[in-house]
Amino acid sequence: MALTRDFRETVVARIQKDRAFRRGLLKEGIECLLSGDVDSGKSLLRDYIKATSGFPALAEATGIPVKSLIRMFGAAGNPHAKNLFLVVACLQRAEGIRLQVRPSKAA
């Protein structure tokens, strides 16, 4: 089911005003990628990028062309690890956080 415009606008508004929610979205997107749920991870990161810096500013910060970034995070996108981790590092820096990987027992 496609998300409605009102829902997207509500999410964007919350991302922009609620720092804990915004950081949680970034964290969840990266956790999805690490757990192998690449499609969900890309979707969450795409929403995060759109609601925060936007693709043009991210392109400037990473040196990756805007169109390439948009394709990377699209449904059929298949980002190279180098570019993906460059984007993740840039997003963390912009958010003022550093996420860490810690081992835990599998569920």
C-alpha cells in the first residue's frame, strides 16, 4: 500500500522538529542495512535524507552526483559499499552522532 501525502508530510514534519525521532530513524535505517534488510534500510535513509539535508546538499558533502544518490536509495538502487558508507558517515556527522556496532545474541 502506498503512503498518502498527508502521512508523508506528517512524518517529514516530525523528522524536522523531533531530534530523537530523527536520530532514531537514522539508526533504524542503518540497523536494517546491517541486518540484511537493504530495501527497508534504503527507504528509511531516503526519507531521512529528504526531510533533513536533501539530496543536493548531500551530493555536495559527499562528491556523489545528485542523480546517483537518488538512484542509490531508490527501490531498484544497488549502492556500492564505498558510496553507502560515505553517505552514512556524512549523515552521522551532520546529525552530530556516531553510531557504533556492538555484538549481541541473535534473537
